[in-house]
Amino acid sequence: MSAIGRCLCGAVNVVVAELSDEISACHCSMCTRWSGSVQMGIEAPEAGVTVTGPVRTYRSSWFAERAWCETCGSALWLRNVDGPDTGVYEFVPGLFDNAAGARLTRVVYADRHPGGYWLEGADVMRVSQKEYEAANAHLNEAEA
Amino acid sequence: MSELKGQCLCGAVTVTATPARREISACHCGMCRRWTSGMMIAFEAAPGHGATGPVKTFASSEWAERAFCGTCGSALWYRVTAPGPHQGQTHMAAGLFEDAIGATLASEIFIDRKPTGYALAGDHPRLTEAEVMAMFAANGNADT
């Protein structure tokens, strides 16, 4: 589906032609520190995405960048810029009203969630750190 | 609790804080949702907390500011700036600290503003926007 999103202060706007209706969450230590809780993302192919405003990015690993609004600090996206799976934004659900109606379907690094909270859902796929890193060999040199 | 040390994703910002209580809570209000990936999970810091590094702040309302790392964009804290009994009250992002300070989620607020596509597990109080506002009014200050 198409979607329009914005950061907290409204300086950054995103227009997305093809936004997934699925949310994926990650409890790895990098995502936890960055988001403050649990990082969530909704995929969209780069073609058909228009971003305007004061975006800053940080290369958090050799293959991925994280973006935020320079004015208000709102998280914007995680994106692979090298290695496998390039060409796709993982927009944070917070950009969109009601998370654009998307639904949580997968939690990765599921066994790494803090002891005090976790996402519910009996039908949500849970992938452990070991399973995820076995399936994504490029991660092993990035996530300690 | 004793003083704890935390850090952002890139390590440029380090924070020290003593939790006022061993308690974390989640906020789904529109501002927290847009600012973080999806929800803000935080704990109240006792007076005397500190931070070093490239901290940037954004006045997100007339009564509060939000801080983030200028290098990597990690969410750091929400602080009440308006004069009154709650001025200076600071809610630190739990993700900066090991195992989210080892606390269990004590409450969720603005639960009626939470997107329908995901939910936190657990048997804890879940307050609507109206309930939160009534509570703040009873305390003589709006400190959201």
C-alpha cells in the first residue's frame, strides 16, 4: 500500500509507494540502544520512496545505516547500504498513523529481549540470535 | 537502586542515572511513537543524573524536551522543562542500560493511542489518554 509519514517535528516527510503490511521487530543490542526499547521496521523498496527534510545517517555497521531527523531526533529508518538485501528501507512504524495499519509478524533476536518486556502474539514468528545469525552470515562480524 | 551507567548505540554519549524506582513503563502517545521507533520505554531517574558526549535536545512541547545523540541518533531521554513540581523530572530510555535496568514493565500509558498491529505482553495497568490526563490533573501538573 502507499503511505505518507513524518517525524515528530514534521521537518522530515516520507512518501512511500509500496509499504509492506508487516512489521518486523529486533531485540539486538544495537537496535535496543538506538530505539530505547525495541526497534521495529516496515519494509519498502527504495524505488518509489521520496524523503524530504534534514535527514542524518549513521553507519552502524559495515552494511547498514540508521537515519533520524536532525531537528527532533526522530528515528526514521534502517537500511542496508552494502552487502545483501540492499535496495530496501525498513521504515520505523512511528512515522505513520496507526503504523500504517501494519501488523507485527516477526521478532528477531527474540531471545535477547530484556527480561522486563516482550511483544505478544502467538502467531508471531520468533527467531533467536543463533538462528538469525546462522541464516545471515554477514551479521557475525557486526553484532558482538 | 545504585547508580547505573548506560550508553547510546555508537558510544559517543554515556549516561549515569539512579532509577527512582526499579520500574520501567511504556508510552504510546503520538509524540513518543513518532520520536522512537514505536513506543518509549523509560524509567524515572532520581536527581543527580548526568551525561557526557554530543547530546542534542529538541523542545517537543512547551513543557518538555527530548534528547538524542548527535552522532548516531539514539534516543536518550524525555525531560520536563516547564516550571512546577515536576520540572527537571527525567525519563531515561531503558535501552541505554543493560537489560533495561533489570526492571519489569510496570505500566503502559496512552494505550488507546497504540497502533493495532503490535502489543506488549504482561499483566500490568494499561491507562488510556483520558485516564492519564485525569491522573496528571489530580497531581496538579500536566507532565506528559
